[in-house]
Amino acid sequence: MLLIVAGMACGCRDADVKAIESKCDAPLRQQAEGMARAGETGAIEVLGRADGPIDAARMHRLAEAGADLSQVTDELFTARIPARRLGNVARLEFVKSLQLSQERGLLKP
Amino acid sequence: MGMWPRLFIVLAGFAVAGAATADALKSGARIEAGQLSARPATAAELKMDPGLRMAVERARESALRGLPLRSSPRFAALLGPASPFDLRLDDDARDPALSVFVRLESEQHAAGLTALGARVLVQRGELVLARIPLSRIEPVAEDAAVRALSLSRRWNAVLDSSRARLGVVDVQQGAGGLPQPYQGAGVIVGVLDSGIDYTHDDFRTPADKSRLKGLFDFSQGANGAECRVGQLDSLTCPEIDGSGAVGHGTHVTGIAAGNGRRNSIYVGMAPQADLLFVKGIRDAQSNGGFSDADIVNGVAWMLNRALVLGEPIVINLSLGGQFGAHDGTSLQEQFLDRFVGPGRIIVAAAGNEGRNPIHVSYVAQGTDYNSALESAWVLTGPVGVVDLWAPASTNMGVGIAVYNPSDPSAPVFISPTATAGQLRQVTAIANGTTIILGNLTIDALTTADPNNGARNVLVQVEQAPGGIDPATAIWSIYTTGSGTFDMWALAGSLFPTFSGAPAYFRPGDSDKTVGIPGTAKRILCVGSHVTKTQWVDIDGTLQTQPNATLDAISGFSSRGPSRDGRVLPNFTAAGEAIVSALSKDFPAERKNIALGGSYQKQQGTSQASPHVTGIVALMLQRDPALTPENARSILQQTAQAAGGGIPNNTFGYGRVRALAALQGTPDPLDCVTTLPGGALVRCDEAAAQPLALMAYPTPTTGSLRFRFVAPVRERVHLALYDLLGRRVRTLIDGVVEAGVQTPSWDGDDERGRSMPSGVYLAKLITPGATRSIRLVLAR
């Protein structure tokens, strides 16, 4: 059940599934799965953390894996990733964490 | 599990009491404390506001007793400095006139007022300000052409009031032994919010140029667009603060840095600061919220602009949410913590969940539903979400039960639990029926979150195809196993609380409701307290802020601590009945528009946060290299203690006091420089030396500010070199205006790479001289 669900999110391999489970937060997993169920192929906005500074070589690898980077600060980054390529990015050995970009609200009582 | 009937009885009791009060009020009966007899108000009295009624009645009482008005204690009480009424006996002591706002049936009836003895001072349509002798108030009120009368109040503008109560007025005037007035000059106030009415006079200079040094608008195009200074000056930037967000960003910015150009009463905290703004909502009309990624990218944009402008910056974030670990480890918060440093400070609102039971924490127990503890969960829409966090060592299962509101004595559905590493996805169907209650997800896959090592469980309920609206059922979350956890109800849902609940029922509370990014570790987190309880609206009517007591915590202000045990908020500032700039694109209710227009009243920790943002701007003017840790420490140490033991999770360290904070902000004594002859001296000793090149702090961890004085407008080259003479970074290569220049270096080279620790050389070349200084970068 678990592999099927996670596999739907990226349409790919067991290694991707394991990477998604261990590195993506639950909202990101659910978002990817929901998009897969609905047949949506759009990109998901994420925030990510690597195991060390993201240099040009790592930027290149992230881009190759499908991440469209916006902001990079040391080991942190923001990016848009097509849902079906989430597993590619999660599988990169230097990527430690991926979180769904949540929506925050104005603070009106 | 028959707890529901008791809940309904308790709620029904509140409803009955409220109805009785409302009926009494509708009848027009007088209800006064200690009064044994009551008479109905006359038709004329019902047209008067309470203040005017009080004045007329007390004058009548004085006359009955034969007392002159000044000698009547009850009337004289209305004349004192503490009275909110603008009551002056300065003309006819026997029959003094009062200033009264009169609303007529139509503007043609003003002449009739004069005939009744009133002196019309100002008329705008059907609204008239008049002086009316006390003896003529009732005849005027009895006139059919008069709809309402309201006594003119003695009032202070609320923003002005909060400036005074927080001590900002003293700072702006340079009182209290400060070496100079501080109004934010040379400092940038950055705001990321719903939008800004950048055309508002308060965001323009006396020369009618924009005070904004740049504006980024995420609602323009796919990835946002920037408005440059020229567009802002010429009012051709397409950005607006649309009605979807009630003019939030305009209001917030006005508090932090409005200059009161439209109305000098409403000056903000740092009226001479430069401004940067990011419209962080991707809808032109400002509907919706802010994406974490856009917050990060928007803040980064402001920091980069500040670097280019060479000014320290404080950024306000009056936004937030409850999704996340509440321990400062969300990636958004890690980003923000990484961004700040000397001369770069972020202030965030604590949140407005202080009255909402959205949090539950207890020790799990039991092996199945019957032996478990549970919390009722009320949804307000077709989707409900709960975010649960616990130590990785916790051994617990999470399940869902559903009750029928018409017979809540036993659940109609019980899900199996999800334990560590499990994912449950089921469609809930009521026992023995075909009623589809909803699609449930319990995602317990995260056994050790990569950012904090904690367990995380996401619970989600959604309406199923052909199913009922989940909000019409009563949901419950039950836990088995062992271990302490915290969970937050999201998407408008609540964990209701009520008295007399059985022991297995765990009600919600508002602890740990400081939101994200308020729980970040290096940003300043602000709660709200009350500095004003009333304001005068555009019609001259005195309005009262509900449930507000002077100096008390605002009921809505979120409570700490963070999940990792840090006391939050750090401190509180003014957040109720705050009057600030009104966006031209938001049609505010008249009762919320301040007398004179162009400003509106709002409340929230959203309003408290920019008060602190503005105060930090004043502190940065005094010490441009102030760190966020020092700013927080100074504001905490100088706050007015409140809320019991200090610190506490309601007020933090107490109410901020701007003057004390500025007095506690040291001059940058760690600033050193070399004089032309090579002597090493303190910056303050060298400040008068033209062309002295200063750098501070040194050693630096990667955020360093230079200071030099250009005696005339001239070409300047300032660059950094390593000890091998290789150029690392060019900071200035062009013409600068005469005056103090304060460029910054972030520790990066030309390509944005962080430079390693070591000694570097900064060289300043002008047409008349060359100066250099050694720097130590210590990462």
C-alpha cells in the first residue's frame, strides 16, 4: 500500500519512494500523491535543505533532477519541482529535507 | 462516551443569557449599576449618545439641587483631564454650550438648528458640528429633522497614543538624555505583506517623492515584477493593496514608518526611514495568503536591495500560520534565521490564536479506542487537518472516531490507528449505513523528521464523493500507546473545550499557539497588549474596542512557549484600536475609518509587530550594526514587566519601552578605524575626520559596514582585497553624493561565494586621497 501510494506520486522507482518517505514532509507527500491521483502534472513549490553548502555543481545536479531553483542560501534552497520528478530530487544524496511551501495568512483576529 | 449533551447544555446556557441582555437593550430600558428603579429613555434621549445623555442628565440634576455646574461633583467629573468628553465651560457659565456632532435627515435642515439655538461650526452634507447650549440640547434632539447627536470627545489619535505609551515620541524628540532625535533616518524598514497603497501621502516625502526605494509585487506575472523608484515617484507602478486583505499591508507599514504627511497626528514609529515593500500575495486584489517560498524569496530581495543601498534594514512579517513543528526548525524559519545578522533584523507577529483552542498536549495511554484518551475535533469546512509532533521515542498510535451530532452517545465510525511508519487512508462510512462521512488520511510515515528528529503525524479529513459535509459530523482524534505529544488543529478547525467533560476527554487550549515564523530562533516575536480602547470614527462617533482593557494582554494574542520550550512571545506592543494608513483600494466600514479619513482602525498582533519593527529601526539608526540577538536582549531587558513571573508565555518579558531601549542601545564601541597617519582609533573619535575609512564590527562574522564621509559629490572606488592583493569584491565604483556613506559587505565575493575566515584589506580611492583598512573575517 505504502509503495503504491508513494509510487503514484512520482511514477518511478522504489528508490524514489524510499527517498520521498524519508526526506519529504507529510504535506509534500500528500500534495504529490493528490496530484498524481488527479492526473495533474504541475510543479510543486518546495523548500529544501542539503547536507552542506550548495555550490555550482550541486545547483547543476538539482536542475538536472528537475528542480527550478529560486533562492539558495548556504545549504538551503527554494525551488519548483514537477510532481513526477520529486523522487529524482529526493534521491540526490546531498538533499536531506524537502518541505511543501505552506500558505501563511495575515494575522487578523 | 456520552459527553456531547453536556456540551450543548453549556452552550445553550450562554445563548439564553445573551438573548435576555439583548432584549433588555432593544427595549430602550436604562440599565445602570446600582440603580433600583428605571424609566424608559425618551425619544430625544435615544437620539443622544451616552456621553451627551450623561451631560444633560447631570446638568439637570445640578439644576434640581440648585448647584452651579462647576460645584456639582457629578457634572464636574465630566470636566476633568481624565474625562473623554470635550466639555468646556468657557462661555456662559449658567448655560454653557457644548460641541456636538449632529446628524440631520438631510443637509437642508441645518438652518433649523440655528433656529433652535445651535451655532453651526462646520457642515458636510447631513453631518454638522455645532455649539449647542446645554438647555437647548433636548429641544434640538426632539426636532424631527435631527437623527442623532454625539458629544465631541477629547481624544488622541490611537497611533499617536501608542507612540506615546510605548515611549516612541520621546525617542523621536531625542528626550531622556539621548544624544539626538531618532526617526529612522538612514535605515530601511522592509515590509512583506498584502500590498501597499504606495500613493498614500504618508509614504511620500515632503517633496512628493516616494519613500519606497523599491517594491516587488508577486501578483505581477508568473514570478512577480519589480517597480523601480521612478515608477513609484510618478505613481505608475500597477501594484495595489487590494480589498481582499482589508488594506493590511498599508496599515502595517503606516505603523512602522508612516510619516503623517496626510495627517500629522498619525505619525508612525520611524517616519524618516526609507522603505522597501514586497507584495507577497499572488493575487492583485490581495485575496489569499503567502507561500513560504515567496516569503523567503521576498525577504531575500529586500535584504539584497538594502545591501545595494548600503543601509541597515529591519523587516516586518505580520503573517504566519500553525502548520509546522513550532520549534523553529521549519525550512522557512531556518532561512530567515540564516538571513539575519548585524544590521539585518526581522520582526514577526506572534499570531492571533489566543482565544482559539487549537492545541492539545497530553500523555498518550491505552491500547485501543475504548482505553484511549481523545479530543473532540470540530471542522468548519469540508477539509480538516491536524499536525501532530512528538519526540522520536514516542510509541503511540493515532486514530479517528466520528460521532453523529444528533446522537453523540457512541461513535458511528472508528478508524484503526496509524503507528510509527504507517500510512492509513480509508473512507469512513457510518456503521450499518451507506452514509459516507469522509476520506481520512493518517500519515505517520515520518518517524524522524530530517530537521528536528521528531515524529510527525498528519491527519486529514476531506469530503468524499457522494459523502456528507464533514463539518456536519463530530470528529475525534484518539491516541494509544505512550509518550507526550503536541497537536494543532488547522484549516479553521478547533479542539473544543467545555466544563464537566469526562476524564478521557482532553480539551484544547491556546498554549503553544505562537505561529510560524514567530517560533524562529533568531527573529523577534511580538505579542499584543492594549494601549487604547476607543477611537473616533469618520462620523465623529466614539467607538469602543470590544473586550479590551488598558495595558492588558489582547485576548487574541497567541501564547507560548515554542514546542522546544522557549518562552514566547519575546515581548508585547500595542495591537488594539490602532489607527494607521488606509489603502485607497479598500472600502473600510465607516466605523473603522478615523475622523478625517485616509486612516483606519485595525487590531491584531499584525499591528503590534510593526510597532517593534519601527522601534528597531530607531535602534538601528543609533547602532547600524546592531545584531538581532542584541536588539532582542535590549528590548527584553528594558520592557515593562507584565503578566506575573518574568518571562512568561503571555507577555514574554513585558511591554516594550522604546525610550529605555534606545537608552540601552550602545554606541558601536566595537567600531575601529585608522586615521590617515595610521593610528587606530574608535570610530566616534574619528567621526569628524574627513575621508577616514571605518569598518565595524571587526572582527566580523560576515556582515560588515563601512563608513566614510565624502566631502563633496565625487567619484569613489571602494573594494576589498585578500592578502595576496587579489580583488575580492568591489563595493562602490561610481559617483557618490556628498555626505556620510555606509556601504556594507556580506562576506561574499563578486560571484556570491562566501569568503573564508582571514584578513582582508579594504581600499577607498577618491580623487584626493587613498585610504585602506585591514579587516578580520571570522566565520
